[in-house]
Amino acid sequence: MDFLATKNLYIYLIWQLGGLIDYNNSKKGLIEILSSTVIWGSIPVFAIWSMLPSPVFVFFRVLISFLLLSIILRKNLIKILKKLSNFYVILSGILLSLNWVFLFYAVFMIPVSEAIIFYYTGPVIAILFSPFLKEKINNGGLLNIFVSFTGIIIMSLGSLNLNIIGIILALLSGITYGLLSVTSKFSSRYVNSIDLVFLQSVISAIILLPFLFINKFIINYDVIIIIIISGSVQTVLALFLWYDSLKNLNIQIVSILSYLDPVFAIIFALILLGQIPSLYTIIGGLLLIGSGIITTGSTIRRYNVKSFNAMDRP
């Protein structure tokens, strides 16, 4: 399937989504969360199709996000921008930039399945940093860390013939994902979720702007369409669907269904890029995703979490 066919399919699916979401229907939340996971799962493929250097792709993605959110939040824009002085907000914006840049560099160097599953070590890596939040690591947390790193070792054994730099970048994306989760928790004490997404977009755009002049890249019609889809559909619309689903589903269901992201990413890579995951990837991936689901579920049960930052997604 080529890019033009996929673009038309995307437009058709979004149109169908508008007809499926019945705002008096109890299934609305489920449709929204599944739609957001499908959309997020397609991001690595679009990054590859764009052929843009990773920092440039991320810059245009956050730029479109910034412009759209500026319109949505226009009444309180000045008030929100004043929160840019908060240390944790700034740090979360920096980590978001690094997180996405590492991930999209990785998908150019190693198969999407490997990159995206290494990325999802983030929730488990966040456990390692939980002492900084004055949270104890219990026996269940230690078991999840062991299972997760067993999955990493298995995947690494099957990836020895791959680009070692790509593997390192994928792991760095997972580490920054974990750190982003921690800093987002601190940031949420000072700013609400949608405002934080906007501020992170501002910070990321500022940080990545110089790469427009450092990297060589080509912008054509297809790339423009990819950039618009990435910023509007894969970022703003997906975030809206994800956050809105929280109004209709409990956080346990939303959190666990969010782990369909890597599943859909692997399916898209298989269908659109012809990338077949290895047996090592499947086994290691099941261990990593499984430990992440268990980690998320236990955290929610312990702290009765109501929401968390969706910008931690790819």
C-alpha cells in the first residue's frame, strides 16, 4: 500500500469515526481510546515516509500541534504561557523533545517493531526513578523490572545483526519516556493536562528550531500532507480522543488498552513497510508489554490515579 492510498484511507477512517461516535452512546469512550491507539500506532510509519531527519519531523509535528492548540486555548493563552517559568514544565518539554527525536531516529535504523517495543520499556524504567518521588519499589515492582529486562535481553539477542546505534537510540527513547512520566507527574501539580501539552509543544519547537538550519531535507506535497496529519490527527486529535475517553471509561481500561499502541505499530509496519517481526521480538515484546500492563494496573490500584499525561505517547 503506497502513501496516497494510505492518506485516502486515513481520511475515510476519520470520516467514519465521526459517524460512529454517538455522544449518547455508552460505547463512545471505547471507540475513542481504540481510535487513538490506532492513530498513535501509525506514527512511526509516517515518520519513515516523510524521509525527514528526526529533529525536523518532530519540530513540524509540535509546530502544528502548537498552532492548533493556540486556537483552542486562545482565551487563556497569556495566562498559560506564564507557566513556562516552571522548572518541571521546562524539563518535561526538553524530555519530550529528546524522547521523540530518539524514537524517530531509531525507526530509521532498526525495524519499527524493535524500536517501538524498546520504547515501551518507559513505564517500567519509571519504576527505577520512583524513589525520587519518595515511592518505594515493592516486590511486584522488582519482578516487573526483572521481566522487562529479560524481554530486553531476548530482543537484543535477536537484534545482534541490527544497527547497534539504532538499538541504543530506541533504549534511550524508553529511558526518556520513563523520565518524562516522572517529570509530568511533578508538572501536573502546577498545570492541567491540556495546558501542559501546549507548553511542551512550545518548548520542543524552540529547542528543535535550530535543526531546520543544520539538517538537509526536502519538503514536497507528500511531506506537507504527512506533517499536517502528524500534527493535527496523530497529535491533537488523538490526544483529544484519549483525554475524552477518560470521561466515559475508567482509567484501568484506558491504561491497558493504551498498550495496543505497539501492537498497531507492528501491524502497520508489517502491512505498509513489509517488516516482519522476528520470534525474538515477539517473545521479548510480550514480556515487555506484559510487564508494562501489570505496572500500570498496580500503580492505578495503589494510588487511585484519575489521569496522566498522554504526551508520553509516541
